[in-house]
Amino acid sequence: MRRNRPVKHSELDFIIRIAGEGGDGVVSCGELLAQMAARTEFHVFTFITYPAEMRGGYSMIQIRLRDITIYSMGSMVDCLVVFNQQAFDNSIEVLKPGGVLLYDPAVVDIGKHDHEYMLEPIPLTMMAKEATGGSLSKNMVALGALSYLFGADMEMLETLMNERYASKGEEAMAKNHLALDAGYHAAANINLDTNFRLADLKPAGENYMLISGNQAVALGAIAAGCRFTAGYPITPSTSIFETLTRLLPLVGGRAIQMEDEIAAISAIIGASFAGEKVITPTSGPGLQLMTEQLSLASMIEVPIVIVDVQRAGPSTGLPTKTEQSDLKYAVYGAAGESPRITLAPTGVEDSFYQTIRAFNLAERYQVPVLLLLDQSIGYRKATVKMPDFDKLSLVDKSEPRKSVSIPKSSLISIVNRIEPSTTELEDYMRYLDTDDGTSPIARPGTLGGQYLATGLEHDERGIADQSPKNHLKMSKKRFRKLEFITKQFEKNPIEFYGPPDAVIGLIGWGSTEGAIREARYHAEKEGVVTRHLHPHTISPLPSRQISLFLLRLKYLLIVEENLTGQFAHYIKAKFGVKSIGVRKCEGMPITSDEILKVIMKVAGIDDEDNCTSL
């Protein structure tokens, strides 16, 4: 079934990039502007990239503003604000011809570019020093200038600034206000008509909020009933743990920072064994450390949720940059064959709902569930609809863990003895071999529900049994869960974007969805029709849906952000199809323009020698 939800477009589409070096406050400047815009009828979408060091290195925030839903960060920029030469050199190529360039002439040499843009020199550093006695507030000077140029509500902006910097004290707050005011009045001398005025927009309704992908995961975990998290800080997942640390105590939950990732996953396994819904956030290097315990969770069949906010690797790699390079490890990385489910949200709002789904699947099938985000989703902020919590489907409301029911006769026998014998506990088989592979589970303390949870191969009662026959039986039992889940997927109709007779198809996963949707829209304007499938479940793959999608395709483009085409290899291994790789491995998200170029190139090829076809 085709999704009849084409990407809508309007004339009101504006992108601002603010760039400088780490420590300049460029992200703070942009986030305040984004927050202010989000309180109007605008939809907001931000992308942030920053260096791994505390100070120095290229840092930027890109803010896209529209009056309809936004799917990606966009490509070319309408207004560029640069604090230094490096920021100018790294960003000038994305500024549209005729766009606005706001720069500090004391530190930025625009060279040959001076005739291509509307130039607005503002001495940010000098004005900050004159207003406050130091240069630290130059980001507030820039914010003041932008506020004037785009008609921002200064009263609202000052309120947001007070909320953000209240902890810094009255003196720092006063300096920020002086710098903001200086930038505002300096921009008053600029004669610029951008056809973009925030002041012309109505206040937003209360049914939207501006949050990041990492915050959405934390909120989704709490909404799903999670009441325990253990974690170890690692970029770019740390803000999930920080958010849970602040919010879980408000709902009776607990958060514990552990000494490393091995301890973190061990702690959530223990809490899950005790009956709690649990989560731990990490990134690629942390996931590697968790592997042994991840296999243990599969073997003892306890539900846990692990969030991997992917960074560019390998090893320490680019800790603050984005990449989709942990897919193979998330699906296959294990000691032995350890069943798990792997999900991939497509954006900020979807991160909330896929987190809830991760808990539902973990609880229902008693398996680890990995949630694959990346830095792009984790740190971007977007306006999303407030969820209707009364309509959320939660496993503990509709279908709790398959709990054990001990026969009354056994309970009477047990309470009459201080030390019940093994014979009297034979009614309960923790690892009962069931049709769907999921067995009754007892909370510790349940009379008659005692059992062994060991990493050794065991029989249906949990007693170690390393015989060949038992190992085959229990291995099949554990993997039967994935077979059952796949059958459940196949009951759902195929869902994809675009007409079923299109001969060019695109498949992506995770954060590439928005860029693909916008690229398809622009291709359609050029007369090139495509279709697009974006599965949320990476493992086990919805095989029937993908097989049906592949029918009648001549060219298959697989879009992902890694060098080697991990998802393309995965699809080829499962379905035996050839594909055209659309890949980016630069620590930055792929853009709709980059995808569009490949679509148009494929559409113009008649000679199959020039392009791999299905």
C-alpha cells in the first residue's frame, strides 16, 4: 500500500547558519533564535556540529524555518553568520548566491566572494568589548543583529535568554543584555529586505514543543514505563542519560552513573531480572564493550533496551560527528548467535515513538532491543507535536510480560517447607519451549518462581545442560522469537512512498529519510518519478514488505552515511539484488541535493553498462 503523504512545500523556507569556533557560543546563539522561532507558528529544524575539544575547531548550528513540517536540514543557506576566517572558509560554499553574509570584518577576509552576496559587516568582537568590556558576548551581539534583521520578538528573546543563563549570575546576565542591545541597534543601520519576518507570524499553539532526538528518546523511555537507567557518559549519547537523570526521580525512577559501559549494561540486566523496564544509552565504542553482557541478556532472556547514538569511527574516531557505521555490529556483533532486535528511528519525533516500541518489543519477546540513532538525530532539534499519552500503546497495559502462574497445590507445598526440594519446583519451567519462543517469567520473590539464570547453555528449567540435543533445541527456541516477530510484520500491508509502477526505487534507514523525501519531491518536479521504502526495523528485516517493494524496479538506490555500504550489503545478502550506493562518509548528514544528483543521473542513463541495474 502506498503512503499518500507527499512532501508538502511552500514559499516560506528560510535557512540560517551561524559558525565560529568552539567556545564562541555559536550554538547558544542559534538555539536561542530557534527557541524563539519555535514559539511562533514556524516549524524549526536544527543541525549542530562542533569539535571534540572544549575550545577551538569549527563549530556551527544550522536552523531551518518553515510554516510546514520540515524533513531535513536543507542544503543551501539563505543567511550565513561567521565569527572567524575558518568559519567563513568552511561555510561560504553553502551560501546561496544573493544570500546574506553577516561577518566580522576585523577577522574575516571575504576575498573574491565580495560580489556574490549581500554583505553585512558588523564588528562583533569590538562591539562586545565596548558593551561589556570583553569579547565573550560577541555571540549575543550577533543574536541582537539577527533579531533586528528578521523582526524577532525581543521581549520573548530576553525571556529565553534569562531562562538559559540564570545560573551564571546577575553580572553575566547584564552583560548579555548589553551585548544583545548593541547588536540590535547596529543592525538598525542595515538596509536589508529579506522577505522574512518572524514578527509577522502568530504565536504557536501549545500542542508543539522543540526538543532534540536524544531528549525524545528519554521522554519515550519514561512514557514506556522505564524506571531505571544505568549509564556511562559518551558523546553523542550523554544527553539521553543527563535527561533521564533529571526526570526519572520525578516519576519514582532511578538513574545511576557507572564506572564504565560493562558495568552499565550489567546493572540494567540485573534490574530487568528484578522486573524493571530498563535502558542504557551509549555510542559505538561503548556498544563494543557491552558485547559480552549483550550476549548474556540474550541467553537468559531478559528484556533490555540499548540506545546507540552513532558517531563517526572507528575507535574514538570523530566523537562529535555523525555517521551510520554501527549497523553490522548492532545486527551481528555477538559471542555466538545471540538474538536481538534492531530498530532505527528516522527523526526527532520518531525517536519518541520508536523508543516506546523498543520497550514493547523487549518486554513482549524478552530480548535485547538496540535503538540506532546517530549524532545528527541525537543533537538536532525539531518542533514536534505533543503526544497524546492516553493513546500510547504500552505493553504493560495491554500485554504484560508473560508472567508465571504457580499452581495452588505447589504453593501450599512450598510454604509448608523452609527449604523446598527441586521436585516441588518442577511445575515452573522458566525457559519453556513455546510456539513463539517466549517463556513465562517470574519476578524474584514469587513463591514457586525460583529459577537459575545462567550464561551457560541450560534446559527449560535453567539447569546447565551442554548436550548437543539440548543446545540445538534451546538455540532454535531463542531464535523462534525473531521468526515469530517477522511473521507479525508480514501481517501488515506494505507501506512506501511513491507510485508502485516507478522503476527507480530508494531504500534508506535512520536519519536519511527526510533528505530522501525532499530529493524525491524535487526529482518529481523534473519529471522523474521514484518510490521510497524506509524500514524502521533493521533486524529482523520485514522481508515480505521489502520483496514486494523490489518488484518491477529497474534501479535500486540505497542511501546511507558510511563508506562501505553496510545496509546495501545487508540487503544484497537477504534478497540477492544489486544496488547503486548513495553514500556519504564525511561526518555530516547527506543532503537532498546530493541524493537528487544521483537520481537524475540514473534517470538519464539508457546504457546499463554505465549503471548497475536490478
